[in-house]
Amino acid sequence: MAAPNATVHRAVVEHLVRQAVYRRLGKPLPRMASGSSPLVVNVSARHCHLTQEAVEALFGKGHKLTPFKWLYQEGQFAAQESVTLIGPRSRVISNLRILGPCRTLNQVELAYTDAIALGFDIPLRLSGNIEGTPGGMLMGPAGFFEMSNGVIRALRHVHMHPDDAEFYGVKNGENMNLRIGGPCAVNFDKLLVRVDKSFKLEVHIDTDEGNACNLQPNTPCELVK
Amino acid sequence: MAAPNATVHRAVVEHLVRQAVYRRLGKPLPRMASGSSPLVVNVSARHCHLTQEAVEALFGKGHKLTPFKWLYQEGQFAAQESVTLIGPRSRVISNLRILGPCRTLNQVELAYTDAIALGFDIPLRLSGNIEGTPGGMLMGPAGFFEMSNGVIRALRHVHMHPDDAEFYGVKNGENMNLRIGGPCAVNFDKLLVRVDKSFKLEVHIDTDEGNACNLQPNTPCELVK
């Protein structure tokens, strides 16, 4: 297994090449291309974050999550392990991916389409803000784990390093617009800005949002204050 | 069963009450409230339109669709009958609702979330424009019916009477913006205008679009040229 993020991400390479081409042609850089970071927009499919205690209840005592694919944010990974989520309408979602590393709370993030299919009435929440949200039952190969709360739709958001926040002229907690072009063009208002020194510039939208605008690798995207 | 659209739609009543309240208060009507029609925005869940020939193959010789619920557009209904759609990944969608009355072509309209789950790679098309689109297999209680094409994502659109088109200053085939407010606010660009004397003012978006913006009965909506 390669070390986390040992290779340079495709978006970073494209960003550098774009900057070099404009320089070579002697043309002024478009605003979006002049930032220090490329704009990466990723669709988060339904997933969960678990505590080590929940992992052990589901997969057995002492079990550790195994990285399957490293994500764009440093140190974050999709685990090989997945669980089954049992909903109130006797329907299940199997293969609900676990994202690692383990956290201090248990949280399931669904799109509304998933939630409606399962029978969950879930609120829109900032990740981590799960007080008063519905719970659910998870099933793994070694047992069940009941969450008393934590099933949410995550608020669409953009991760930013402080340098990116300065470039876009925004502060942590503010909102921006995300403009998606193409045949199913959409403007997402109220994209929450989250700033941290450990973050790389990356927008997270869910599958309802990603499918509404048919986001593809070559779909034009723009962040607007 | 009540005659089609024998009762006045809730949206029409609200529209008339809103106009009366503004008049009573002696206040000028907001632009949206001054049109002859209320703006109705409806989410179309996955469904199909069938020929009489397909209905008979699926439900038996001479079978006629039975209206289950009248839709907003005059004479259109959700039928009691539904079919099972079999996708290329050996997965199925059961209870795919048939909309009546029968048409001269067979067409299945899915959201991209549905299509991805089933394994269909479907194009974005104006309803009725199904040349070169993928087909699929339908299953009913009396047999199978194979569609050689017709599985699409329908282009988001607004039905308009010529009076509505005049009010909004648009023509058949043009695009408008649909602004949805609330906590998951979204602006849908490229909403296709379809004008016909038989149409009532109604926007159709699919479940990905409706869930992306969490469209609820009280969510503010606005049509902008």
C-alpha cells in the first residue's frame, strides 16, 4: 500500500500545467487559475464515521480499519470495511462505506434520496453537530451497533486552507456560491466555508447535488463569494 | 372516482387568497403574485409512459390503465398500474409508476441516482426525443415488454399556457432560471420553457433536483427570465 497522498493529485498537476500554459502564451491568468490551489469538487456518496468502540462491536475486538483508498484531505481514507445500515422501513443499505481514521463520534451521512428510500427523516447538519438527530442500527460481520443519534444530511461545504480563504476573501463560517456549468447547470447557494490549516481546497456535495447537476470530471466549476 | 381535476387545486386557491389579501391591505402585488397563474413546482419521481400495445403485453389483452391520482396537467394521471424495470446490473426497480393516458411511444424517466443504481448510462433528453437512447426490459403481471430505446433523464422544464409565457416574457424553447430558497438553496439554470394552449403553469424537476434543494410545500420558488 502506498503511503498516504504520496503521489501528486491530478487536480494539482492540471492546475500547474494550466498556469504554465498561460505563462508560455503570455496571456493573463483567469482569476480561478491564479490561486495557489486548484478547485477540487468531489461528490461524497453516503458513508459513515465511527468510533473505535463501534468498529470493534461490528468487526470484532481489537479490529483496526484498513485503508482502501486515500482521500484528497490529508490522512483521510475510505476503509475496506463497510457496514449495513438498517432503516425504519425494514429496508437496508448494504455496503455503507466507513471513512477513516476513527473519530470520537458515530455519524452516518446520507443524501435525501437514500434517507427517503430507507424511511429516515433526517435533518441538514454541519458534520459533527448531531445532537437531537435520529439514530440507527448498523450491522457488521461480528455484531450490531446501535447509534442513538447521528444520521444526517451533511451541509454542503468547502474545505479551505487559510491561504485559500485569503485568496477568495472569505472567513470560516461564511457562505459562498458554487457555480456548476454544463447541460444541467446549477448554482448552489449557501456553500459553507470551513477553514483549517490542515485542509486542502475541496468542495463536498452529496450524490443528490452531484446528480442534479450531473457533475463529471470535465464539468466547469467556479467558487464565487 | 372524481372527474379529472373537478376540484380547484390548492395552489390556485392560495394564489387567489394571496391576491385578495394584498388588495385588502392596499399593498402593491409582488411580481410573482400578479400573474394569472400560481407557480407550481412539482418533483417527478421516476415513472414511465407506455403505448396501449405495451400495456396489453404487460397486463393482458384489452387491459386499460386505471387512474389512481389525477395530476396537475389536465387529463394526465398516475395509474394504479406499475411495472418492474430490469436494469443491466441484474438489479430492478419495482413499482415503477405508469403515467396515463397511453402515448404513441414508450419512455422511462429516471433520475441519475436511479440510473446509476440500476447500471443504466442514460442521456439527458427532452421528453419524446428518444432516438439513440438505451432500452430496457419491463415486467408486468401478464408478461414482459422489451423497449428498444426510451430510457432517459428528462430535461428540467416548465409547462406554460401562452398567457403565462406572455407574463414571463418568454417563448417556447427558451430557457429560464428556477430559484429555490431555504436552507439548501439552489438556482437551476437552463429550465426549458414548453408552451401549449393545453398546459397549466407547472415546473417539473426530478428527484435528484428536488432532493438537492429539499423542495417542500413551503419552500420559496421563483421563475426568473
